[in-house]
Amino acid sequence: MMTFEGLGIDARLIQATDELGYVNPTAIQEQAIPILLSGTQDFIGLAQTGTGKTAAFGLPLLHIIDAAAKYPQALIVCPTRELCMQIVKEIELFKKYMTGISVVAVYGGASIGLQIRDLKRGVQIVVATPGRLIDLIERKAINLEQIKYVVLDEADEMLNMGFQEDIEFILKNTPKRESTWLFSATMPTEIRKVSKKYMKDPKEVIVGKVNTANKNIDHQYYVTTAQHRYDTLKRIIDFNPGIYGIIFTRTKLDAQEISERLTREGYDIDALHGDLTQVQRDKVMGQFRDKTLQLLIATDVAARGIDVQGITHVINFELPDDIEIYTHRSGRTGRAGLQGICISIVHAKEMYKFKQIERINNSQFHKMDIPSGKDVCRKQFFSFMDKLLSADISHGDYETYVPMLAEKFVDVSKEDVLKRVAAMEFDRFLKYYEHAEDLNVRERDRAPRRDENASSDRGPRREGRESGREGREGLSPRTEARNAEFKRGGSGYSRLFVNLGTKDGFFKASFLQYVLDMSDLKKDVLGKIDMRDMNSWIEIEKGAAQQMIHALDGKKYKGRSIRMNDADSGGPAGFSSDRSRRPRRGE
Ligand code: AMP
């Protein structure tokens, strides 16, 4: 059996490891330490957390540091503040019998002023998270000129969190680097690329089985149409009552709109995007971390570096174009040995992308059926009943009231009580999902349906937070009846064409709110709305049409002139109704 003495490390370090109860080196220590003690050999250690890798780089680092030179010589970069603190703690223990060596942790979310003060004390080892390190470099509070050793710990996690550029920046800005020691649990292609670019003939050591993908993540996808994306998202959330997740969108406008819409419908969600001030951002992140917020919706840029433990789901509202971004997003879940689910809502045309991701990530995607309304209700129902059964009743003074209750309920069976409790909790859910349509795109559905309508009704969640105007969602029975009438062909409606569409950043609800606000009309005058990328068609009671045209036509939206007119008297034809199919002049 190999001993620490046999590895050739300083006696003072051996004394400390002895005290820590380390009898023999672990596999990664045995293989890494002799290589790292040279100080000049680049190194890649593929090892999971828990294999003793902190000592594998910490002990040789302490052995080769020059205690007399009072400037940063070694830089350990790791993904999270927790890991930062843990590494410093272990190094402090290892160097118990050494004098003159200082180590400092610098990470985000803590006072940068205090960290700058610590750095000025002449430390030799700096343990940092990438974001804060870059901040310190930019403030010229840390000098990397003399850094000889750079350790990248949990490199795959850092790349998952979107720190690739920062890491490259750090490697580029350590001109006197004599060796780079990279530790990672997995070996994705991005790490290979970084190592090829910045390391010289690295010696590679593998401990245990190395995966190229995080096997704790289940990759799932749901196929739906573009206009059912939002409802699918809602259904997925409702189908997972205990969800604690991040939803990714491509644009900040989408993040903002979806967040607002879900908030109105009673979900615990907030958005994180580039337009927030640091204070607003910290507030949102604080709430998410505390789990006061169940859901966070973010753009990739805004979510960079977010490190939150216990995320159960990552949801791609749309698939990113870039495979690397998919990896970054999915890497927010399934961490620290926990299981996670990464869900993508996709259009049938996007499915080819999965093949690429599967190949590169060495992971497999599972196609899921979008749950039916009944599935959602069942799931919520049982989740609620589980909560009911596990409610803590040990502290209340229930004995005082129960006898009275027993009297009150003398004629009500247990089943009836349960039904009543369920009705109180689920009435809205049940109603909402009663006639919920199938949102899956089945093979037979692929041809575009002509009567595709917007989502059926308003959200099932808390009513208190809903705003007055709901857009297409929450149509009154009167409006629904009118829609049906419209479909039958005889209507008292005009169809208005307007040159605003989803490309202008509108969702149906926000679009409706906008036209109603502009025209000061009530939702009830509206019928069907058909939104396309650049244009939309609004069905409106004949008597109200002119008021809307007058209010919008010729006005500016984001600097662009709005054009609105009656589609049936010369404007562009639209709508998937039969009326739009009438032959035009010359056809
Ligand atoms: P790490 O992979 O660095 O997070 O280490 C995992 C745990 O193993 C830590 O609690 C270390 O203190 C412990 N450990 C590291 N090296 C040894 C060793 N040679 N013998 C016993 N325990 C160790």
C-alpha cells in the first residue's frame, strides 16, 4: 500500500494528514501527487467529487509554494462559493504545521471590499469563482502576473455554468503559468478544446468511470405547435406540483412576457434578464434561492453563473440554437448527486436537433406525451392528498375543537369530507382542465389545422393575482358563443388587419392588452385573434371596429408606424377561417 511519505510530500503536510486520519492516499492522490510535485507538468485529473481530489492538488501545491514570496503564486478556480470555502478550509487544515503561507477565498455574493483587503495581505494561494475573479482583475485588485500554478477544479461544472470565456480569460492572463491542473468529473468536448488550446502535453489520470454527460439528468422533450408552447409549459408546471425550476427563453422579451403572464395566472415566478439592475437581480435571486419563488425564467446571458442547489427541472421554452447552450442550461439540474430533469418544448421541425445533442452530449432524449387535463388533475389531486396525510398535527390544540367538529360532521362520511376538501382546492383546476385539449402533435396532426384556436381559458392557479384583462385567455361564454357563431360563418364582426405580430415581441395576451389599452375598449367586443410573425388579424364587433382603427392606425409602436384597417374591405386577408379563402380578384 502506498503511503503519503512514499509520495514525497513535506513532513509537515504528512503530520497534518495523519491528524485528519488519512492513512493511505486515495487513487487520485496516489497518481496525481508525484506528477504535480514537479510544478511544471500540465495535468488532467478525471475524478468525481469525494475521491479526495482537494488533497490531490492541495498537498502538492502547499509543498511547492514559496512561503517567503508574499504574492499570489497559485490560483484555484472553482464553480461555486461553497466549493471555494470548502477548498480553503481543507487547505487551512493541511497547512496547519507550515508557516508563512496564506490562502484566501474570493467569491461572488460577499463583500468585495473585504476580499480586496484580504488579497492585500500578501497571500500566496487564491481560491476563486470565475465571475468574482474577473471582477477583481478588472478592478486591478489582483495581480495574476506572478501566478505559476492554475488549478481548475470541477471544470465541467464551470463550463456548464457558462464560465468558459472567463476561464479562457484567466488562462490567457497568467503569463508566467508553469503548469495547469485541471480536475473534472466528466470530459465534454469543450474541456478537450480548452485543454488543447491552453495546456501542453497534459498527463491524464482517470479515476473510476468517466462519463461525457451528467447521467443524473433525464433529458425529455414534448412536441407541440408554436401556438401551444405556452399552454404546454403551463401543463408541464401543473403536472409537477413540487417543481423548483428554471425556464430558459431565447429573448428577454419572452422571459418578461411569460413571467408576467404566469404571474397573472397565479404562478410563483419571476424573470431574470439583462434589463434588471443589480439590486433587482439580487432580490430575484435571493427569493429563488430561498424557494420563495418556485420558478425562475431567464435568458442564457442573465442566468450565467447562477448556482442554486436542488433545482428539480430545467425547461427550455424553446430549444437553443447552440448545443453548448443546451449543455449549460441542463447542467443547472442534476447536481451534487441529485437527480434532475431537463425538459424541452419543441416544434416537430426541431426534432433533428436532438440527434446532434445526443451525439455530442452522449445522452439520450425521451419523448414524453404532454399530459392531458385529467393527468394533471390526478397528479395535483394526489400530491395534495399526500400533503394532507403528512400534515403535522402534533402542535395544534386540535383536541379542543375536534369533539365539536365530530358533532358537526356526524352525517358526513369520510369520503364526503375528502371530496369537499378536494373541491375547495381543486375546483379551479378541475374547471380549467375539464375540456382541455390535447396539446401533443401527433403524426396525424402534422398538417396545419384550419380552425386552430388560442388556448381555451385562463390559468387554474390563484385567482387573487390575476389582472383585469386576460386577452384571449378567459374568454367569456358570450365571446365563446360569438366565436362559434363566427366559425359558422354568420357574425356581427369585422376583421381588422394590423401590421404588428409576434416579431414585435407580443404574446396574444400582451397584444390584446395593448390594443384594448390603446382603444379604450372592453375585452368583450373582441372575438378571435390570429397572430403571425409580422401581422395579426383581430375579430371585433362591427360597432367597435372604427374606434379601434381610429385609435391605432397611424400611431407608432417602438418607432414603427402601425397600419390597421378592415381586412374585409381591402386589407390583407388572413385568418384560417373559410372566409379568408375566398378567391381574390384575378384568381
Ligand atoms: P474531496 O474529493 O476532496 O471532496 O474529498 C472527499 C473527502 O475525503 C473529504 O472529506 C476528505 O477529507 C477525505 N479524504 C481525502 N483524502 C483522503 C485520504 N487519503 N484518506 C481518507 N480520507 C480522505
